[in-house]
Amino acid sequence: MTETSILPAVQAFLDRRHQLYIGGRWVEPEGDARLNVYNPATGALISTVPDASARDAARAVEVARESFCSGVWTSLAPGMRERVLLRLADLVERDAEILAQLETLEQGKSLVLSRILESGGAQSWIRYVAGLATKITGQSLDVSIALPPGARYTSFTRKEPVGVVAGIVPWNFPLLIAVWKVLPALAAGCSVVAKPADTTPLTLLYLAQLATEAGVPDGVFNVVTGRGATTGDTLVRHPDVAKVSFTGSTPVGKSIARICAERLAPVSLELGGKNPAIVLADADVEQVVGGLALAGFLNQGQVCAACSRVYVQAPLFDRVAAGLHAALSSMRIGPGMDETAQVNPVASAVQQRKVAGYLENAVAQGAEILWGQDLPANTGAGAGAGYYVRPALVLNPDDRLALTREEVFGPVMTLTRVDSVEDALARANDSAFGLAASLWTGSLARAMDLPPRMQAGTVWVNSHVMIDPNLPFGGMKESGLGRDFGTAWLDAFTELKAVCIRH
């Protein structure tokens, strides 16, 4: 095992006594409480950040509100905002390796994945959304207002930035999802207060200082670190927060929706998924095995759109199960900084215990499980040894098992044998969630006919989990409200105003 050496700039950032980022500068919190940041591969403490108080969070909102009302950002020509955001993308590209290493050290994922999806993906999404800053449009409208007689009217609509946006970021893709929260708000002309997950705050703090270097005015992009129950709750309830954008669990999302409903604040929610795949008898087995191994175990299954339930028509079931088991058995387990390891630790000790609990319950209920490689002795689960979970395929589980119904968010996939297409479709749709799904088939007719009947915000055919800035993404049912990405992305961060002029 050869681990990539930590860059001096990364180590320096880890060693820094981190502060809050408010008004374009580092600001001391009002108290001394700190949150520990651990390396999931070892369980070792690598850094600390402030555990912000409610007053700290309110101070950040006040600064953001002042920046918005001043017009220092929102009054800039759209082309100027675009230039600043493109400059930010260039800075992310410049510091891509620093961001990738920080991501792996605080979250646990493979450094290869951090380079491709986090620091690399961030550049692509920033550049895409920067271009939308110059594409905000309204409409001219013919109206038929009869009074007073003889009056003439010219009417049009315009989209205006909503105000201060609170972006609450999860721990599975801390940098990339932070970009999804912050950048469309900035492109629309809003000011932002972003809160990272308390276990993975480092890359968002680093991004904030890059934004200032790129030319985002002071106070427009602020970061407060802290716990959801304090910092997050303050942001969601604050009367000067005009819009909340949250990615995380469904229970927390429901709570946020209730709070926002009380004050009629717009909210976007990208929540949980229990995402199915339907494998028909005419599918290409090699393509299915390779695609589902990626879709189910990318980032240790800690992906909202990950494939977690697979319904395979009987003629292919044994071959698909054997192929996936062989794929898992060939994956080497190790820390994310080892670029040859395909199975890395989950993000935290809490998540390790949660996933292990689902598997222990399944074993106790007599489920048949095909395990991936065993954990090496020096990387096994336990205090001080890293947060590893052995990958698992659960065959034909009882539908009443917790891991069959609930989002596990770990390296666990269920495979269920089905006889008919209709049975597969019914079981795939039998979920409270509706984020994503996939269909695997060699039939063009099936590829066209079945996706409209699958209850998910995104349906892939002969693929799963691949996303693009131009492809709208979001869920149905308890998987959330609203859509990210695509040409209409900024609409969620604007208010539509009608203007009617009598002349």
C-alpha cells in the first residue's frame, strides 16, 4: 500500500485554527466550542472548526443581508458576475489537488474520486452556472385590461434575486454539493450563508476564501460551521433568510419544510433515496454488472442517487448475482489516500455504526448475504482503526427488513429475483422515495415504454448515477422538492415580478 503524500499547503490548512468566514474575512466565534474533524481512514483527529452559536449564525445572516441590500453584487451587470464566477472556477482548478486531498482526508472517499467528482466536478458545475448569470430572462406580455376606456398598457415580467440564501450542505460530497448550493444563488445575484456538515467543513471553508480571491464582494458568500440543531436551525428560522436550500435526510428535510412553511419561505429539498434498478432478461449482463457495481458502491454507497435495490428477471438473476459478488470480491479495501483502493471507509463512526446495524439486523433475520472482501486486520472496524464497513449483497430479502425499506447510505445492495416486468415495476415503485431509478434492457421498446411508469425524478437506461450540469436533478414523493441543474436552475433563486405600465 502506497499512500499519496499530503501536500504542505493541505497540512498547513489542517493545522490552522479555523474561524468563521463572514464578510470576506476570518472571524472569531463568540464562544470557545469547537467541532472535531477526523480522518475516516484512521479515526485520528486532523483539525477543528468553530461550533458556531445562534448569535454567530445570525451575525452572518445580517452581514449577508447588508451586502444584498447594498447592491454590491446584485447590481453588477450579469456579465460581470459571470466573469467573477469563471475566475473562481479557474482558482478551483489551480488548487484542485489541495481541495481533493482535503476532501479525502475529511470525508474518506478515494482521492481518485475526489479529483474527478469533487475538485474536477466543481470546476465544471461552476462554469456551467456562471454562464446562466447572463441567461436570466423575462417575457413581454399582451394584456386586455378594459379600464379605463382607451387606456393602453405595456406589461412584462422580470426575475429578481430572492435575497439571502441559506445553503445547508451534507457530508457525502461536501465540495461539489456546496457548489450546487452556493453558485446558482450567486449567479442569480443573491447573497449566501452556507453551513457545511459538522464532520466535513474544510473544503467549503477553503472555497469561501477562493471566492473572495476571485472577486466576490465581502459579505456575499459567508460560511458558518456548527451543528444542525443550533447553527442550521438558526439559519432556517431567520426572518432575513429568503430561501433555504437543503440536501440531507428526509426526516430533517421535513422538519425544515415545516419551519419554512410557518414563515412562507421558499425551500428546495434534495432528500433521501431508495433507488431501484430493473434488470430485464434481455439485458447485457456484463454491462449490468459493471454499471451496478459502480452505481451501488461509488463512495461506499454514500450517494443519494446510488442504486440500492435491484430487481432481476429470473433468467439473469444467478449470473448478475455472481458477477456482482466477483466484482466486490476483487475490490481492494484501504484508505482514500491510497489510489489503488476501491473500497474506502464510510464518512464517520456514526455512519459506520448505522450501516453495521442494518446488516446485523439482516443477519439476525436470516438474510442470505454475499460479502465483499473481508476487512484487513489493520483496517477493521473499531475505535482508532478507521470507519470501514464490509460491502454486502443481500439476496432476495424479506420486504419487511429495515434495509429493504430504509435508506442505508452504505455499501449495501439488495438483489431480488422477479418473474415478470410488471412485478419488477410494482416492486420498484413500492417505496416512499422517488429520487432515481434505472432500467437495464436491450429492447428499444422497453427503454421507451417503461421509464414514464417508473416513479423517480431521474430514470437512467443502461446506466445509473451519472449526472451532468445540464440534466435536471431532484426527487418525487419523500425524496424532495424542486430541481437542481439545467437551464432553469436559477429560477429557484429568483422571484418573478410582473410589471404593468399604463401609457
